[in-house]
Amino acid sequence: MAWPWLSCLLLPALIVSVAANVAPTFLSNMSAVTLPEDLPVGAEAFWLVAQDQDQDALTYGISGLYAYFFNVIRNTGEVKLANLLDYETLYWFSINISVSDNHNNPVQKEMQVIVEDRNDNAPVFQNTDFSTSINETLPVGSVVFSVLAVDKDTGSAGAVVYSIERVIPSSDGSEYLFSILPNGSIILNGSLSYNNKSAFYQLELKACDSGGLYNNSIIVQCSSPVFVSISVIDQPDLDPQFVREFYSASVAEDAPQGTSVLKVEAMDSDRGINDLVIYSISNSTRPDWFKITSDGVIEVSSTLDREQLLEEDEEVQVQVTATEKNLNIYGQEAKVSIWVTLRVTDVNDHKPEFYNCSLSTCTFTPQEAQVNFTGYVDEHSSTRIPIDDLTMVVYDPDKGSNGTFWLSLEGPDAEAFSVSPERAAGSVEVQVLVKTPSQVDYEQQMVMWVQVVATDSVSKNSSIAMVTIYLRDINDHRPTFPQSLYNLNVSEHSEAGYVVTDSIHAFDPDTGEGGRITYSLLPGNGDDVFAVDPDSGTVTVRNGTLLDREKQAVYYLTLQATDGGNQSSSTTLHIILLDINDNKPVVTGSYNIFVQEEGGNVSVAIQAHDDDQPDTNNSLLHFSLLPSSYSHNFSVDPDKGILTNLGPLDREAIDPTLGGRIVLTVRVSDCGVPALWTDVNVTITVEDINDNLPIFSHPSYSFSVKERDPGVLIGEVEAWDADQTEANNRISFSLSGTGANNFILRGTVLGSGGAKGFLSLPSDTSLDYETQPFFSLTAGIDVGSLCHGWFSVLDNGSVLINQSEAIDYETCDLVTLVVRACDITTDPRFQAYSDNGSLPITIEDVNDNAPYFLPEDKTFVIIPELVMPNQQVASVRARDDDSGNNGAILFSIFQVDFVAKDGTVIPFQGFFRISTSVEDSVFTGNIELVTSLDSTLQGTYQVTVKAQDRPSEGPALEAKIMLNLFTVDQSYRVRLQFSISKEDVGANMEEIKAALAQVTRTTVYIVNIQDIDSAARARGRSYLDAYFVFSNGSALTLDQLSMMIRNDQDSLTQLLQLGLVVLGSQESQESELPNTLRNVVIGLGVALVLVIVIMTMILVCVQKSYRRKLRAMKAAKEAQKTAVGVMPPVSAIPGTNVYNTERANPMLNLPTKDLGFESQSSSSDLDHISLNSLDDNSVDLANSKQEIKKEALCSLKEQDPEPLSRVLSARKVGPREQKEGLAFDNKGLNTTDL
């Protein structure tokens, strides 16, 4: 009975216990999980989370077919990866998860595991053995080969990009010879050549994916390289080539027919074919003289004659053609020609012959050969005076010693003349000269004859010419011209033979040969341009091609008139060249203009000049615009050449393919007859602005959609923008209006300026007809959203980068994303989306743009004499599209070279520096001179400027540009003298510069203004030194400036009124005073030398005269001691010491009676003694060593006392002299004659 009661008591407690313990439940989000395939083993995959109302300890578990991928910590629910996931093998699977509270049965639930793809696979080529053969004539752009690589990944990680890593061989631009398309097709970019480039190429290929996420970073996977072998097949497309570039040989002129002279050889240039070559003679300066065999041997085929080749340098030119046996790929003969030089050598087969011609004009034809010549000579002409009018030339066509000959005279009057030269070689003008003037006597013989004999020095063969010499009476009058100066005009480039004047004649009153006048032009400037008829005096143009007014406008010729007696006089011909229209206008500079559409205006002056005579129709320029597609929008000033636009320019009116560039052709013509012109292209780039609104294809769109159909495409809209640049025509769409949050309008680019918008429902949104059957939405379009599509937002709120390579700070520095949140569990009857929010993303700049120089149409000219240190001589401008320090530019001088006019390059360092300034994001580098330059150097300074940015981090980027600084050296410095003072010249400086600039069309640089020293012999009171420089760096010389000023009469008059008197170079005028001083010093030196020489001569003569007088006195004294028996019967010669004129030496001219000595014997001994007496200081016959006859020497009369002895004897003797007894007796000293 107790058990039933017990049961009744326990049953409610058991029921209460069971009802109180509830089984756990998983959270609602435990239905699916997404895992990346690169999750490492052991990493946390996810957590199992369940709820238990009883707060019991829970135990978790995983089961199922794919449970092996995970390990679960049972008491925490943490799930870790046990095995690697692979998206390519299994991208989705299911597992069973369970939870137990150890009271109730385990609760199980199916969970979906979604594997996310990662970039864990590299592309793999499907085949690694690639080789092909192609013809060398394969057209550019053809497909050479195709490869395929596959990447198992998806998205951008599976998009394969092919590249050519290198080309073997890498020379001759082979790296650019091939390219590979995105589909793996290898394209030929350039021409092939089996012979000149390479017969085999090997391309190293690599395939890479487009990058993807792997191990939390974006990586690019690349395949292993593969090689494609390409063999080039040779084609017969080249002509043969001769082995040598030049062939020459010699052959004697007496060589028999069939003699081998030279062998030529040619080879097929197609090395892979090597066709047979056939030789032939296609042309020759002497046809039929030579022939060629099949193997290329040139042989003599007829008689040779070297003398026929004298005008051809003794050479025969033979054109040999080598032709391949087979035709080339074009169906034509493959051949090449070369000129072969065959020199014909001389043999002695001619004797010297006489020709009546002048050596410079002799053609040595049989018509010129002559054996009788005539000449004229004045009677009693001096020795070696040549016979006039004798144009005798002796010519031996042989060469070397074979052409050497002797000349001699024979005949009845050969003794009166001589021949010159006596020996010659080849050809020579022969002159017969007067040898004995006394025999050339007109009164005794009016005509004389000689024979000139020319004898070959080797063969001894000779020729004889008879010369008849007519003697002329002496001519005593010169021919005279009526005027000393004649002003003449002639048009430039007149034809040869054009008569300049035939009215200028000289007059000679003599008759006969003495009155026969011959005209000639004396050598000088212009004698090669003009000629004169020697008989009529008609002046003609000799070489019309040299008559160029732009090179020389005025000629001064000296016309000489010579009569038969070789007496002459001259007059000056002032010939002015008349201008013709023979020079085209010259356009300087290039013209590239950038202008914005609508508001921008074009105004550019075409710089041109014409070298014809200024202020004439020949140099008057007319500008016109040639018709073109857009020429009606512009006009050009016909006189000034200023090109302007007629109205606003519209970029959209220009053909889009032109990129906004309009090329106009401006014709610059002169007004001469016929007119000459030059065309110049002007490129105008019309820059696009955002001046067009985008418009929809239709004003309204109506679409229908079924309710409760999420993610469906509703309709499409299209819009277009007429602007031509992407920045101004990129379209993005937007939606507004009630309920706009329920729709998505995504856009895609259709092309330039076009876009299509796709209206759809989000994948998690559906519409309810009963709630709202109709939506009125407004679709908006915006232009310029280049940043559209850079970012995307995932469902979990993550913001991803879609196009990392497209993100560009310079395009957008701030991107604002419009985002909204959606509750996926909201009842469809209610709004599931939140209001739109803005997410601004700031783009940070990196240094990804290098500086670039802005183009400038400038010419930099340096005048070293004018530029000073720290002075600016040139400038550059540059920009950098980066911002901050990344866009800050620092200029520096990278290199300076001086290129002389002869091409020599001299490096210069430290002569220039550059400073940097910035304005409106444009950096300007001002190049300044550091030190003075050498003003004598002629050439160009090439300055290389480097522009480098200054990034906060990373390497700096740079750009370089080379500037040409043209120098104007000191030789172009011109000095102008003025009749006014330095102060007046300075006051009129602007007028003077304006007048000089107008006449020269140059920039005038004034160096200095100074007064001229009053002591100097100058016409002016002051001078001005200046340079006249064109915009292209060239300068005017003194001659060019003088010609320009003289040709412009108005400017010349103005300059004369401003005081200009003399034009000259600095060197010539500065050197006048030093030259004068130098000449004065030289003259004084010469005069001093002459005075010294004259004084020396006078002194020598006086001393010599004194010595002769002294010797004569000694001789007279000795003569008094001569014995009586030896005196000759004749008187002595007064004033001498001997007695005949043959051996007499002069002495004092005393009367014979004063001498009082008898003549000595004429014996040789006594004569010898007399001569010796002149050389000794004392003569004493008694003490002489000579042996003479011992005869009594006594005078016939008593000698006169010697005056000095008489005076001394009468003097009182002092005691000292008596004591010492000093005395001497010099018989050689006698004062009687004195």
C-alpha cells in the first residue's frame, strides 16, 4: 500500500525537475561562416556559441563529412583549423555542430562553411616547349606565336598578364622588336633582317596574375619563365655587294688586247642563299676599251691612248654591274654597280709640239698646233724683255721624263735673243727674250727671225717653230680714259656674257702698234665675276652665279687700257648690283600655342625676314593663311603677320581624333615678280574646359517591376557629355526622391563622354505593391568623377580598394562615399535602410610624378663683354604634379660644355649657377653668371640643368634639359664714330638705337660711349661700341652693317642727322694710334741708325785721310835723302810718293818745288822700299834691313831747317835737363809740311 503513495508523492517532483531543465540553443547566426583559404592550421576559425537558460556547462562538438577540417575545444566552443582549406578544391561544404548541457540530448545544427578565395596560385603555362620559324619579310604587326597560361584563382588573382622579360640577343633594339598581347599572342613590332640583325631570337616570357589578397597582403604571383625560340628564315631580298669598296688598277697605254687588268668580286648579301653572281660592264667613260669575263676579270679590248685621257686625269671609269642569277622576292633582278678606276700609264710615243695659245686656255687640238709665230718688240729693249704677242706653248703629252724637253734658239738672229725656259716638262709657255739690245735696231732691221727648237730629252726627237719678230718704234704716249670713275648698274645673277657696258673707251694718240689698245681687268675683288673684251673694252658678266647682291652689293673694278708699247692707264668701275627677287622669306622659330576654349585668344606674330634689298617689293613680306579645315576660324594680318582667332574657339567643334590640335599653314610671301614664299605650320592646341552639361538620351524613363522580386534589373538609362577630355566627360549617376533608398543605380562607361546606368533592386530588397505601387525617382548625373569605382563596401561594413593602381592623388585628393545600413531581418512592410551617410576618404600624396620642364620658345644670347658676374643669362621653368615637398623642385647645374665653332667640346665648371623661385606652382630657375667669360671664344655654351623634387621619404625624381647659350664674340663688336660729343650721343641714345634696330632688325647692345682723343687723327669727336644680335644668336659684322645702312637711305639720312660719320671695327680704329706711334718710333730709330752710320763713315774717312797725309809726309822726307845718281829724268808726280799712275799713292798736295827731292831710280828694290815706307812708323834707309846699293846719299841743295827743331833749339835749357842729358831724335817726324 505504501508504494502507490510513494509513487504519487515522487511523480510531481520528477515532473517539476524535468520541466525545469531546458536544452541549450545555438545563436541565430550559427548557420554559416566564411573562412579564407589561407587561414593557417591552428588558427582560430570561429566560435560555437549557444544559450542555455539553466546556465548549465555546455559541451560543443563538430561532426559530419568535413569535420576533419576543424578542432573544437569542447568546453569553450572555440574552433581552430585542423587542415588547410583550398578554395580551388572545395569552396563550400557543410558541417554539423552540436551542443550539450549533459542533461538533455545534444542539440545539432547544420552550418555552412564558405571558403574565400586567396591568391595562392601562380599562373602556369600550358606548354613549355615553344619554337617557331618566320620569314624575315614577315610584315610588322603579324602574330609570331601564341602562348597560354592558366591561373586557378578567381577574380583579379586569376587574371593573367603576359610580359616579355628579355630578348636574346639584346642588341640593335631587339628588346623592342616583339610585344605580347593580353591574349598571349606575340606580335612583331619591327622589321627583321637575317643578315643585318639576327637569324635567331629567344624570348623569355613570364605570366603574372593581377594581384590578390594572400596572408593579409596584396601580392602578385608569377609563373616560372619560359623561352620561345624564333628562327628567322632568310629571303632573297638583298642586292649583292662587292667585296671591296673601291677598285683601281694601272695599265700601260701600249698594252695588247686581252691583257688582264683587274679582278672584281661580289657576293650575295643574303648569306643564307648565296646566289651565283654574273658580271657585266654597264657603263664606261671609254666604251669598248675594256671588257669583263664571267669571273670578274677586266681585260683590254682595244687600243689604249693615255693622251686622250688628259682631261680625265689619265683614268678610265668603268661601271661594273654584278647581277644575281635568280630574281629576288620582288621578281626583280638583284644587282649592284661599282665604278672601277683604271689608270692608263704613259709610254714615250710623242715628241714636243708647238701650239699658238695661252697655257691656261690651251686645249692642244690639231687646230691650235702651229710652227710659225709672230711677235713684236720695241727697239733697243732691255735685256730679258720678252717678245710681245707671242703666245707660244710647247706641249709634250707624255708624262714624267718622257715629257721633259730642252728649248734652244737657232736661225739668223738667234744671237740677239734667248729663250725661256731652257728646260721644261709637259707643257710650258715659251718666251723669246731680248739678249743683246744693241742688235735689236729698228733702223737696221725692221723684222728679225729666230727658230725655237724643242728637243725630247729621252728620244731626242725635236720640233722647230719659226718666230717672226717685228720691231716697233718706241711708244711715248699712254692711253687715257675720259673719266676716272664710271658708275654702272647690273642685275644680280645676270647670265654669263651679259654686257655691263660697251661705251667706255680709252684714247691713245699714237699710231700703229703704239696706238692699239688692249683692255684688261686688274686682279682684285670682282675679276672672277666680270670680264672685259681685250679689243673693244666691252665689260661683260663672266660668272653670273657669283653675282649675289645679298653677299656683295657693290664692286669696284680697275679697268686697264694697255697700248701696243705696254704703256697703260686705268679707270675705276663702280658697279652696283640691282636686286632681283631670288631669296625666299625666312621664318625663324617654331609655333606651338596652347589656348583654352571659349575664353582663350590666339595672338602670335610670325617672325620672318627676306634677305633681298630692304624697302623694295622683293623684301616686302605678305602673310596669308592657307585654306584648311579650321582656317576660317582664324585670320592673319597680311603686313605684320599676327595670327589671331576670329571668335571663341570650341574644343567640341574639333575632330576628336585631333586631340584639340589645329594645324594652320601660314604662307609668307614677298611681293617680288615672280613672288617667292615659305610656308610655316602653326599648331594651336585648344584646351578643353567643362562647358557642356551631360544629358540623358530620353527626358523620362518608365520601368515596371514585380513585387517581392529582390535583386532584379529594372531598366537602363543612358547619358552623354559633349566635352572631349575624360576629366570633363566622365559621368556618374545618382538617385533621389521618395523611396530612392530601395533602388541602386550603377553606372558603366560606354566610351568617351558616354555612360549607361543600370537601375536595379538590392539583392536583399523587394517591393510591396500594396504598400507603394508607384515610385517617382529623379536620376542625377555628374561629370568628372574619375574617382568612381576606386572603393567598395562589403556587407560587413569593410571598405575595400577596388583599383589600387588607379588611385591617384593628382586626380582626386578626397573621395566621399555615400553609405547606408540595412537591417536584413526588417519586415518587408517597413523601411529596412537607414538614411545615407558620408564617408570621406583622404588620399595622401606620394612622390609618383617626376618634374617636367615647360616648353619655351626662347633663344639665349651671351655677349661676354657685357654680361657681368651675378647677372642672369637664361632661365628655365618646370612643374611637378605632386604636392608639398613631393612637388617642390630644386634646380642645379648638371653639366656645362663649350662647343667651339670648329666642333671642339671644352668642359666648363663653376662658370654658372642657378637659383630657384616659385610662383603659382611653377618653379623658375634663373641661370646666373658666376665669373667673367672669355670674350674671344667663339661658339655655344651648352648648359644642362637638372630639376629634382624633394620628397619627405623615398627616392627623389628628376628631369634634365640642355640649353644652348649662343655667344657673340668680340670680333662682332662694331664702332660708330659721331661728330657730336659723348654727352650728346648719350642724350640721343634711344633715337640712335631705334634707327639702328629699324635698319638692321636686330637687338642693339651698347658697350660704351667715349670721346675721341683730340690728338688722334679722326673725323669724329666721340665713338660708340655696340653689338647687333639677331634672335637666333647670330650677329652682324662690320661689312654687313655697312651694307644695310647704305641700302636704307631713310635710316642713313636719320643716322647722319644724329651725327654718324664713320663705321669701323673696334680693332681697326683702336689700332690707329698704336700704329701711328709705332711708325713714329720706327722712323726715329731708322733716322738714328742713319745718323750713326753717316757719322761713323765720316770719322773713318777723316781718320783714313789723316793717316794718308802722315804717310805722305814721311815719304817726302825720305825722298829728300835719295841719291843723285838714281834720279829719273822725268819729274815726280806731284802729291805722290812714286812716279807713275799705276802705283802712286796720294799724299799732301804740295808744289813740286817745295818737295825738293830728286826722283828715285825705277828699280824694283827702291820701289819696294818706297811702298814699305807707307806702312812703318819710322823710315830710316841707313838702318833698313833691305840690301841696297851703297851709294852716296846727299842732297843737291841744303835742306831747310825743320821748324819744330829750330824752335826747340832756341829754347833755354833748364838745369835739370842739362844734368839728366835727356834727348831723342825721331827722323820720321817732320813738321816742315805742316
